Amino acid sequence: MEENPLLFLVAGEPSGDQLGAGLMAALRDISGSHIRFVGIGGEQMAAQGLKSLFPMAELSVMGLVEVLPRVPRLFRRIRQTVHMIRCLQPAAIVTIDSPGFTFRLVRRLGNIDVPRIHYVAPTVWAWKPGRAKIMAHLFDHLMVL
């Protein structure tokens, strides 16, 4: 493991921010090294040292009426995030929950040679059965609670 690895974390909602903050603290505790964190997160992840590209609240949208006017900005944020990941070449990308944003983001990364990890496996019965195959194609690893 690198002496000061850079991890790119992406959380798009408050529950993901909480889980991400816990993950960051645990990684520091077990690694014995100074891990650097950059990506997208909220206040809890920022308190653990995440440098967020933009406010996570921009991704926290629900329902068609709320999403439609924000579609151009969301796609701009995906492009911005992909660009940053390509420039930084982190040791790994960890997406946390928020499949609407994170799956699109990971698809846009193409063949970048960076491990892709999704934290918080979705409940299979609540999702379309085909999503498991999509996740297997998009991610190298899946972490569960």
C-alpha cells in the first residue's frame, strides 16, 4: 500500500455521508497510514478530512418534479467528477449508496485503471433483478453492512 494513498469517495445523500464518515475513520484506524480523501460528501465526511468537489446537497434530489430542472447540473457534475478522477488517479474509487448518480459516474469513467468499489449493497428484492449483473459489470468490489 502507498504511504499516503488517495481515495476518491462519493456519497450523494445524508445516510451515505454518515456511512462514508464511519468508513473513513475505520480505514485510518486499520491502515496505520495517513490516507487522503477527496470526492463528494457532506459535513460528516468533511469532519473526517474529505475535500469535497462540490456540496453533496446538489445530488440529494428525489422525484421527477425535483430532478427534471436539475438534470443539466447533475450531468455537469458527473463530467466534472470524471475529469477530477482521471486527473488525480486515486488508489481506489468508493461510491456509497446513491445508485442514480454513482452508477452513471462509474459508467462514464470507461476503462480507467482504478479499482471501483461500491459500499452498501442494495437489497436485491427491492431492485430489479438485472441490477446485480449491472453492478458486477461496473464494480470490482462490493462492500456490505
